Amino acid sequence: MFRNYFKISWRSLVKNRAYAFINITGLALSMACCILIFTIVSYHTSFDNFHANSNRIYRFVTEQHRDVTTYAGSVPPAFGKAYRTDYTFSEQTANLVTFHGAFITIDEGQEVKKFKEPEGVAFTETGYFDIFNFPFVQGNKNLALTQPNSVVITQRVAEKYFGKQNPMGRIIKLDNSLPLTVSGVLKDIPANTDLRSEIYVSFPTMKAYNSWYAADDSWGGISTELQCFTRLKQGIAPAEVEKFLPAYVKKYRAKARNIHHYLLQPIADMHFDARYGGVMEKKNLWILSFIGLFIIITACVNFINLATAQALKRSKEVGVRKVLGGMRSQLFWQFIIETALITIIGIAVAITLAVLLMPYANTLFKTQMSIHIYDDRLLLFTIVLAAIITFLAGSYPGLVLARFRPVVALKGKISQQNIGGFNTRRALIITQFAISQMLIIGMIVIGFQMRYAKTSDLGFNKDAVVMIPIGADTTGTTINTFKALSSHLAGVQNVTSCYAAPSAGQNWNTSFRFEHDAEDEVFSLGIRAGDADYVPTFGLDLVAGRNLYPSDTVRECLVNETFAKKMNVTDVSQLLAKTITFNGTKRATIVGIVKDFHDASFHSDIKPICISTYKSQYNNYAVKINMNNAKTVLPALEKAWSSVYPNQIYSYQFLDDSIAEFYETEQTMLNLVQVFALIAIFIGCLGLYGLVMFMAVQKTKEIGIRKVLGSTVSQILWIFGKEFARLILIAFLIASPAAWLLMSGWLENFKYRINISPLYFVMTIVLMFVIAAVTVGYHAVRAAFANPVKSLRTE
């Protein structure tokens, strides 16, 4: 029986090629999108779930309660050791301190190999490899990191550094000065983990590299470079541990105005919680999933509309089958098999498309995803998807065909009312249009918010500023030497050495005291260490006082207008000559007030800022250049830098590019919404095209009669146009409030944001009318210009 069904279904598809092509194309595109979205969601939800007992692995994090609550995926450096000593809730606890952009050198006789490691170098304790499943292929995990100056590297790094040679016992140098002996080799780190370091240095080495992270009394601050992980014992609940953690605040931070709340964050949440540095919020995955669902619904709506329209052409076939004894159930399953055949062909095309598009998705997401056809989860997903589409798209048309009365069918008197009427098809088309319009409105709002973030005045000059990392300064004079060399280059307008640009991903926030107050202020202060050229290089505006005088130590400082507001000062000049004390002993006199500038992304409010000379904290050069001379000045800057730091690797980044990275997730979402909106519109257009094609056939005689009676071409075109114009408007009335609610919620993530303008909705409706007119146009015009004599002869 089923074999016969397949034969008939295949013949029907071959006979109705246009119908088959439109449906297969629509379903294939929608399923390809769903497969890609499923792969993206699966990839992100798989992060760090491969560790043994991952449900018992946690990271200690901190809620900082000041005038506002802030969040840090870290704790004070002394926390980990104290917790291990004081409590027995955990099987293992280990600190991990990661320094990004590390510089590695290897002596090979007379040659020195140089490497820049963007993922950085991590200092960690032996227990780290008991907590996490990063297997050793060489060395003993219990001994590899017990001794000072020992290092563990991955297989990939070992091959990069030493080729096919045995890496065990070889020497590498960190920052061209700290020798490290390879004591172990790890299996390569999987792609689906946020713990990306491939070089692990023993924690005892930290005393020589950065003593603050190694000290037992470092309770005064938090750095995002440090993370503390623990694996709880079986049966221990996180809440049970958190009850005891406030004791550390009372014991070590009782006088601090910055009140810490130490909490346990499950390892499964690390990837998603943006408060603590998560890179992919779960709401974005939900958005992608719903977009996939909408696209599938759009394709199914196409199928149902076209199938019910096609039913008129198949009425006599159904009548003959019923007269010969065909049962309703047989006719229903015949159409289900036909739908299944279209779906199977669509899946084959969809998988091919998804595989071809995956490299572009990886480039867009900066991931390493792949599609394996025999992957159990993907296989199950495609089978379930195919089954749902088959029955969702095939059931209604199958029931419509099965209930035809044979006498009416054989006489060819089946009407639109017999196949569900226009109202059903109208509802389906409205659903399709509403989905497309919601995606278009979302695309427009996201696009305008991104444009606003990228083009708004940030309060400083971000254009044509080159940020160059400062090399290891072994002589104390290299900073001045490079500044002198580069400032004389043609095309260089200003040069400054600083901790970071005015707006940067690396932030240094600290408590401080004003004047001679005995206690810290209730709010924290963002420190921007920079020399006397910082203000002119970045074009900051002084609203009172003067710029900093040159100095290598903390003596003077500038504050911003937000600082004055926080201090309840209305006349900013009253702050001049007042003093600020931060980092315990660094005391600076306020000599100027700068106009507010955005110190972070538009997600955040402007914070109180202090700019002061602090040479030991300078990490970058900022060079303002004339872009007309960019082709000559950039190589000249590299040459000058290499002459000062001959044993290191030169790198640079334009400041506007680094600021654009603030919105990397939003830009990725915009790209995806654009792509999926276009696909949804294209699928909708395919269905619209098919419907107009069938509509033109059904109205052949009506159009012929109208033309004979004197109707003009424009009047004939309006027969087609008024129907779809009405449906587009109804869909718009449904889509607009839904899209407004959704996008208002999305914009809540930004402290500085656009208002949703009526113009965005006008743009959407105009675009939909244009798209519909282009889609409907060909068959409508062809029908309008048809010879009425031929039309009236048509049977």
C-alpha cells in the first residue's frame, strides 16, 4: 500500500513541478535554518559539561554592594587558601590567575623563537586538574605543578614550540625573563569550554611574577584575572556553604565601604551569565530558537496554502478514487506520504545547505562548530523535525481532500468554501506576514541601536587612535624613548602612555578616600592611569582647572563631572586643590575636571573617573595619527617600537575597533536576524508567488468578463492587490505591538539607548508592500493583459 502511495506521490510532484519546487525550496531553507540554530544552541549549551561531576563544580563570585551593586566573577586572592584551610565542604579548591596576551620566548641556539599567546598564561594549583577534566598525555598531574618555575602545556602548543621533539624538560621564558620548565603535556583543550588557557604555570611561581596574587593577606581588592574554583563534596548544597562565607567579610573587610557578598556560581552558568563575564546570554539562544520556530511556521503556512489551492485541481482525482472505493483514511495518508516525500527531499537539501553554510556561521560567531550527519542528537532532531513538519503541514490539506463529496468533485463544482474558504487561507497568510514584519522591525531596531552606539559622541576622540601594548620595560627609560621616537614621525599627532583608553574593556575600579576622611567613600572610583599627554591625545575636554603636569608618580589627578555629582558638588571648581587617596597610599591633588565621557559600553552608566600619572601601571601607548599618512606611519611605528623592544613581538589595534568589540554579541545577533528575516521573507514570497499563480488561474474567466465589460488594467490589478494589502495591514496591526514589546525589553539592556520611533514601523509596512507588489506583480500583470477572448474560452 505504502509503496503505491509513494509512486502516486512521486508522479504528482513530477506533474506539478512548480508546486513541488516552491514547497521543497521553502521547507529546505527553513529546515537548514533550524539545523544551524540547533547546532548553535547545542554548541553553547555543551560548554564545560564534559567534566566529571560537573554538577558539583562551582566558581566563587562576588556581589559588591556600594551605592550600586556590581558583579565580579572573582574573589580576593587570599580567599581560596583561607577557604581550603577553614572549611571542609569541598574535595578540591584551586585559584586560576590568567594573564592575557602573554609573551613567550624559546632559545634555540643562536635563534630566539618568539610567540604571542592571546589566550594568555594561567598560574594555577595542582588541584585545578582534579576539578576539571583536562587529561595529561605526559607527566603526572599530581606532581607537575608542585615546584616553582614548572609549566604544563597542551599538545598543540608543544608542537608549535618544539615540533616533533619531546617537550618534557624543555625551557620556555615568560615575558622574556621568567624561565619555566615543561613538566607535563595536556590533551588539547576542547572548543566548548570557557577555560581556554593552554599554558599553566605552577602557583608557587606567582610569588616571583606577581606577589599580590600569592599573598595570604590580599583581601583588599578583586581582579578579573583571578578565578577560584571548587568541587563540593557529594551531598553538600551551595546554600549551605554560602551561609559561612559572610564570616570572611566580617573578619577581613569589616571597615570597607565596599561590602562583599561571596557566592557560588555553577560551572554550567559561567558561559551564560553576563554579570560575571558570560559571553552568550541564554535569552539570545531563546531568541534564535523562536526565530527558527517562526521560520518553520512560515514554511508550513506556505505548504498548507499552496496545498489547499492545489486541491481544486485534484478534485476529480479524489472523486474517481472515492467512486472506486477509496476511504477517507486512505486519501488522508496518501497526502501525508506526499508531504513526507517533499519533507525528505527538503531535509536532504537542508543538510547540504547547513554543511555549506557552517564555515560562515563559525566566522560570524568565532566558534569551531561542525555538523556531523551521524551525530545522534542531530539525527534525532531532524527525524522529529521532519515528523512535525509532515503532520503539521500535511494534516489539514489531507483532511480537506479526504472530505470531498465524489459527485461534486467529479462535476468539477468544488468551490473555495469546500477547501476551507478564503478565511482559513487569509488567517495563514496573516500569520506569515506578521512573523516577517516582527523580524523586520527587530532588525531595524537593533540596527539603529548599533548605529547609535557606534556613531554617538563618546566624549573623547576614538578615531585614528592606534593602541600599542607596552613591552616589558626592563630599563625604566623605554617608555620615554618610544614616545620620543614616535612623536617625531610624519603623520603622528600625539602620543601618550597609559593604563587604557578612556573607554576600554580593562577597568580598574577601587575604593578611595576624599581629603582627610577617615572612611572610604560609598562609591568606587575608576582609575585611568595616563601621562600628561593623555588629555590632548584623546581630545578630552577640561571644564575647570588645568591638565596634569608630567610626572612618573601619583601627584596630581583629574576627575570627571560624574565624580562631582557623586560628591554632591554643584560648582565643579570647588573640587580643585582637594585630595584623593586610592590604593591605600596613593595621594593625588585634583587639578582639573574633565567633561564626562563614556568609560565603558552603552550598557553601563558613566562612572566616577580619576586620571593620574602612575607610570608603573602603564600598559599601552596610544598614538593619534593622521589617516592620510596611515600607509607610511603604521610601518614607521612598528619600526620605532621594534628598535625599543627588539626581543618582543609588535601588535596594534585601532581604538574604534576595540570599542566595537563591546557590541560584538549584539552585532552577531543583528547579522543573524538580518539573515533569518531575509529567509523568512523569501519563503513568504515563494508562497505568495504560488498563491497568486493559482489565484490567476481560478479567476481567468472572471478577469475576461471584467475586461469585456470595460475594466481597465489598473482595476484588474486591484483585484489582486486589495486582497493582499488588507492582509498585510491586519498582520501589521498584530506584529507592531508584539515587536514593540519585544524590542523594548531588548533595549532595556542599554543604559543609553534609542527611542523606538514610529518611523521604524512605517519603514516596515512600506517595505512589506513593496515586497508583496514585486512578488504578486508578474502573474497579476500577466492576467490583466491576457486576451479576454482566450480567457473566456478556457475550460
